[in-house]
Amino acid sequence: MPFPAPSAALLGDLAGRLGPQGFTVDPADLAPWLTDWRRRVTGAAAALVSPASAEEAAFVVARAAAEGVAIVPQGGNSSMVGGATPAGPAEGRALLVSMRRMRAIRSVSPADNAVVAEAGVVLADLHEAVEAEGRRFPLSLAAKGNATVGGLVSTNAGGTQVLRFGPMRSLVLGLEAVLPDGSLLHGLAPLRKDNRGYDLKQLLIGGEGTLGLVTAATLRLVPAFETRSVGWIGLRSAEDALTLLRRLEDRLGEAVESFELVPAEGLALVLRHIPDTRAPLAESWTWNVLVEAVGSGDIGERLQNELMDAIEQGLAGDATIAASEAQADALWKLRESLSEAEARDGMAAKHDIAVPVADMPGFMTRASTAVTARFPGVRPIAFGHLGDGNVHFNVRAPEGGDDKAWFKAQAAAVSRFVHGLVTESGGTMSAEHGIGRFKRADFAALADPVRLAAMRAIKAALDPAGIMNPGALLPLAEDAPGQ
Ligand code: 2HG
Ligand code: ZN
């Protein structure tokens, strides 16, 4: 569907209402926001529009809708899947709507265990603000210095505490959002129960901006913890890692908040490329796990006893527990730098996949064997959120060659192959990053047609002109003939 360019009258109206802080067509202002975080695609937009309030955001969408002009929403521009880049069907004609000026924390209510944060609030700032009130927002990820509330909601982000608290879907109590016709949906009440039929906020969560523009969210908080204990464990197999997780859960219960898997080659990449890092254990182990347990004063001792038991019984090879917050941060840095270290090393076809947890060790072995047989020389590397059944099963370019040429020629075929294996295993080709623009074609080709048809029907009902984030998530006609 061809999208019109915004008329001079529309641009004039937006400039008038939003002022110089909120509206620009200067290419130098737009440039930093036109390329995705992974630097894989550069788009173009007619203007960069930055509303400072929900009312301004509603004005922008209403005026765009009246002309059928497309809108690409953007938060921290840290999408792993090109979800916020104005490339594709409306390229050069869309309004790039940045939510970064909406960065107020409207309220923190310890009594409700809830915070109301605007869409442009950066995750790290949110953490700080609620900590000052003796509470925690229990979702964290490596991009916390950039990722914003609106983007986290719209992608149903996951991260390293999903094991205990779930993804964004389970942490959003309410939303305020502009629907595609420009009307403002008010739903910020911090209700724990609300049975008035369809849960509209859940459509917007993970909707990738295709059903509306999130302007603020009410998020669930949990009590601050007394102490945390962070351990690093060396293991011989991923099966052992899963056995250890279940055992720690049996014995320490909900204290186990993170259980992150790091393969030997991943740790080696971090040590090679990231300054101020050092190997946590004397020997190199095929698999490593970072575990974080939180609780009262004795949690460190309890975790240590469990890990010693596991080593004595041969379940774990070696382990260390951080003796200070600085050491805990250093262990987390090893885990959180994986993505960056991998990127510095060269190109990789990236896959954010999930299968049933019990099958994950088996899947990683099957998929590694299959992908290296089909594409000789490639180097699979799987890391991440084992306890959620979600790993980043990335496939690195063969060693020594021109990795950019390889990526151009091979990455799409590798990804289709890996996503096919995941689908055969009853899994998902997007566990926490979304579909965005990069995975749309595979989603179109591999998803159950019934699911796709229902999604299209919802989209058509709420956004009949298709102006919200065209090219993200929903299949386009060119993606998969016949679907
Ligand atoms: C992580 O878990 C992120 O570190 C990034 O989700 C994953 O770079 C990746 O593949
Ligand atoms: Zn991840």
C-alpha cells in the first residue's frame, strides 16, 4: 500500500504545536535515529517528531491519520530486530515519532507497589527512581542505559529476571496509549484485577507499535531485597546446567532470580574484546552459568553450600561466589557484554529462540549439528536465558573469511534454516526481541496461518489504513506468497 508524504499543511501544524524542541526536518537531527542499533539498516523519514505529552502525541497521530501518513514510533533505538527504523513501505514518507522527551516518572506508589512512567523513561533511570522509594522494578537487560519504557512495553521485552518475574507482559498493570485514529486510551489505574473483557493493554504489549503509540505505563514493583549473591559456575554440559537450576529452585525457592548460560567460546569472546574483564574460574569449562540469588542475610551462604554440594557430586565442575558488590558487577559484566563482544568479533546471523525448557539442551546440540552440516564452517554460539527456555542461538560467520560478504550472501538462508528447526521443535523464532523488520519474512513464512489471519484481523480493526509502524511485525504482500 503506498503511503502519502505528509503535506506542507500537516508539517506546518506539527511544527506549530510541538515547537522547535519537538519537530525537525533537518537531516542532521534525523541522522542518528535512522540506523538501527545493530547498524544493519538505514531508513529515511519525512520528519522527526518528539511529543512532550500524551496530548501532543495524540495530536500527532490524529493529524497523521487524517492524511493516511505513516508513523514509526521509536524509544531508545536499541531494537535487535529493526523494529523502530523507518525503512520499508513508508520509507522517506513516514513521521519518525520519538518518545524520548516524555521521560517523567509521574508517580511511585509503594502502597500500590506501582510506578507510572512515561514512554521515554530509560530503564536504568526507572530502576534508580524506584530504588529511592525502597522498591525494585524487576526487569533488567544489557541495553538498560538506552532502552525506554515504551519500547520495553511494545516489544514485551524479557531480559535476565524473567525466570522469577516474567517478561513485560506480567509487569504492566496499566497503559496509556494513542490508538491509530488519534484517540487517547486512558488505562493507568494500578489494578491487579480487571475483568471487563478483552485486555487491550495486552494487545499493545508486544504489538511493536503496530496497534498504537504507548505514552505511559503503570508498572508492577516488588520489595527491595536485603542482599544478593552472584555466583559463576563451570559445567560440563547444558543438561547439567538445567539439572542444577531445578535443584537450586527446589532448595532455595524463589530466591533464584537469574540463571544465565554462557558457553566457553562466548566467555572467550568477552575476554578478548571487552576491556577490564578476566576469567572467573581457573579452568575453561564447556558451559558456564551466572546465577543470582536474592534474599535475607544468609542467602550467600546457602548458595555457596548448594554449589559445593553440586561440585562434590560431580554436577558442577567449579564455582566461585562474588565476595563484594564490585565482584558481582564484574561477573554480570561478563554476561552482559556477550552481545557486544560477539558484534566486535564479526558478523553473525542472530536468533532469539525459545523451545520448551526441558528440550533446550537437546535442541542446542541438534541445531548446532544440523546448521554446521548444512552451512560448513559456520560457528554457532548459544547463550542466554536457559531457565526461560530462551537462548540466543547465533550463527557466526566462518573463521578467516570476509564476514560481511558471508552475511550478505548467507545470513538469510541460515536464519530461515534455524527458524525452521525451532518451529519443528514446537518453539518460537522470537522469544524476547520481537519480529521487527528483520524477522518479518521468516515469521510470514513459518507462522501458523491461523495465527497470522487473527493478527491481521486485529490490525485491520484497529488500524485499517495500516499507518502504525508499517513493515514491522506483520507480513507484507512480498514476504510469503500464498500466506
Ligand atoms: C542478551 O540476552 C540480549 O544479551 C542480546 O538479548 C542477545 O545479542 C544477542 O543475540
Ligand atoms: Zn537476551
